Amino acid sequence: MAFSNEQLERYSRHIILKEVGVKGQKKLLESKVLIIGAGGLGAPAALYLAAAGVGTIGIADADEVDLSNLQRQVIHTTLDLGKAKVQSARETMEAVNPDVRVRAYQTFVAADNIMELVRDYDFVIDGTDNFPAKFLINDACVLAKKPFSHAGIIRFRGQLMTYVPGQGPCYRCVFKAPPPPDAVPTCRQAGVIGAMGGVIGSLQAMEAIKYIVGKGELLTGALLTYDALTMEFRKIKLPGNGSCAVCGQNPTILKPFDYEQAGCEIKA
Amino acid sequence: MTITVAGNKKDYPGALTVQKLIELENVEMPLYVTVSLNDEFVPGGTFETTELHDGDSVEFLYFMGGGR
């Protein structure tokens, strides 16, 4: 694949980097990233991945754009209110970069469709807002041997980790199983500073880009935490867990399953 | 004894278990925290019986569910 003059100019700040170059940019254009959740985390991740020239971006979300989303979900605008989030996200990504093919999935990601969804992608970004979804994405990615970025944000805090098959613990190694409903506050109950999605979602995009171009160290075997109030980032080493139910030596989870628990933005 | 908690060295008088440290440090959502001790997970249900020693390093890992 040869670059057009327009592409050479569009990606010039990438191509000039020795870690990316023409070769890395070509890898980005040939790559496929799936973003689950077009919200606080998914919006900035999708914008940066589209701008970076990730050739195929899948985006999955069942919701429509709501006024309370716009404080943080920067891929949607006031004009998009009521529109399907995946449609709004698609339009913005295509406007940012016509090189990108966007596949929009307006659906709840669940045990019966997630394996089909992740199968075709090189990297998955968890931009969901509830524990059942986060465990589902983890299990599916472990079972399908797909790398993915987990993240969570609340109030003035955020965290993320990266799973790459065979290179360290998965989300379930660390957190075992979802806490009971309402035991741990959600963004809807506790609030979140909008820019937190920008910080952590951008870091998820960074992990995807590094994975695709094959440069640098990923957050495998580490949890990066960020506290905006104290302005501290910490990289906490994560041990392995040989007894993990999905990636351990004797796994008991052999296919994805749904926990019965509503997310904070699922309407009653 | 000196324990490194979340990257900070702190002095504690007397014997200490993981459970006691969780209480002293006012850990949020103590029932749902994951603890690593010297880069190994402390199994759930053993916080009361896991004793800490001078020089140990403890990390608290928290559920963070938001994102959309």
C-alpha cells in the first residue's frame, strides 16, 4: 500500500517518529480496533484512534445521546441529542478522518454476541460503565486470545491495565468477580469529572497504538492509577494468579456469560 | 515496624494483620478491595490471618466501574 500525498501530510507527525515511521503508520491503517461503549472513555479513545488512522474502528453501544452525556463524551455534540451514540460517533470519526472505516454496532454487548464481535479485531477497548460488562469483555478477550485495555473512572480517579495473551494477568486475576449491585458506586451515583475520560480514554488509545506499532512497554502486569486531586500517577505491579477462573491453570469459565446486573446508564 | 503502603513508608506500632491495616488506613469499600503483599495477591478471606512484617509492601487495588 502506497501513501497518497494527502496521507503523507495527514500522518506526517507520526511518520517522523522513529517508533512509528511509514511502517508503523501502515500497520495502523491496516489495523482493526473495537471500542465497546461510546461514552466517557470510548469517545476520546475513538477520536484519537480515528485521527491516528486506525483503518477499521468498530464501535458498540446501544444507547442514544443524552444531555447528561455531553459533559464528558466529547465525540457527541448538542446537535446529536437523541441520535444513536454509535451513529453520532461514526459521523464524527469519519469527519475527522475519511481513511477510517467505521463499523457501528447499536446493540448491548452480551454473552451471546461478544465472541462474534471481538473475533475480527486486533485490539479491544473496554469503555463500559459497569462490572458485568467489564468481566464479560475480559472473559471474551481471554477466551478469544485478544489483547484489550481495561479502564475505569469515577469522581477524580481513574485506572487502566492492558491484557495481552500470555503476557500477564487478566482483569479477573485481580478482581475475581463483580461486587454486588450498588456495593461500589457508579458514575451516575458518584459523579465523574469530564476530563477524566479524556485522560484515561486517551491512555487506552495510546496502549492500542503502541500494541499495533509494536513499540514501547504496555501496561501488562501493571495497573496505572491516576488521582486528579493529588495529581499522582502510580504504576502498581500486578501479580499473576494461577488460580484465575478464566486464564488460570484450571479454568472454570470456558465461554462468556452474563452477570445479572444493570449498568448505571441502562434506562429502567 | 515500617510498612510501605501504596508507595509510602509508614511506621506502625505492634503486630499488624492485613485486616487491621485496612482499618487503620480507612480503606474505602473494605469488603471489596484487592490486596497485594510484596507483589503477591492476598487471598480473600485471609486478611484477618495474614500478618505483616517489617519491610513489607502493601498495595490496595480498588474496583472502578465507571466509563460511559
